[in-house]
Amino acid sequence: MALDYSVNAPGSHKKAMAYAKPQVVKTFSQSFYTQEVMQGIANGTLAGSFEPATVQAVAVNPDSSVVVTVIGTLSMQSSGSQPMSQSLVMDFLVAKDASGVRMTGFFNKTVTQPPAAAAPVEQPMPQPVGY
């Protein structure tokens, strides 16, 4: 998926979404490219970038779908704020169907850890999307 948070983001996202199944598009949009994010980018109050470090096919399933792991850093900055960075580790499930190669699922394996001085917080286990 397009982790583009520049002024070119709408075009990048539209192009990337053409390669994804509808449920993946919906979930990705709700998780990473919300209406608030789109508005912030459009009006110049939010900027960001994703720097991939690794993109690697890690498994071929019996149905010939492929799991691709993407590891990188997402940096976001709101007007008047310091930039915030987060490491992302995501798996994308890619399969071929009658319409071509499509992303049929993704799983964000990133779990935000509380600061060392904070009390431990139970976090729900992330759930796979579209697998």
C-alpha cells in the first residue's frame, strides 16, 4: 500500500489501491489514511514520510499467494509539533486472480511499547486483515 503522506498522497494512494481487494482498501484507509490525515495533508497542517528498510517475500503459500514483509520507519509531523517516528513491520498477502496480482490482506505487526518508566499496559493482540 502507498504509505505516502506528501502532497502527492492522493494520487499515490489511488494508484496503490487499484492493486488491492476492496476489504483491504477499506481497512488500510481506516488504519493509515483516515479522513483526518487526508485533510491535514491537503491543507498543509500534516506531513509525513515512510522510509522502507526491507521489502522481502518471506513465504509462498500452498495456494500460490505470497507473504511480503515490509519493515521501515513512518515519520509524521503536525504544524507546530516535533516530528514523531514509528517503526513499522507489516505483512502483505499478495495473490493472483482473474484481474491480476492483488493485495488480498495485510497485517500490521507493529506494537507500540509504553515508555520504560510507565506501568505495563496490556495491549490487544493485532488481528490479521483479509487473510
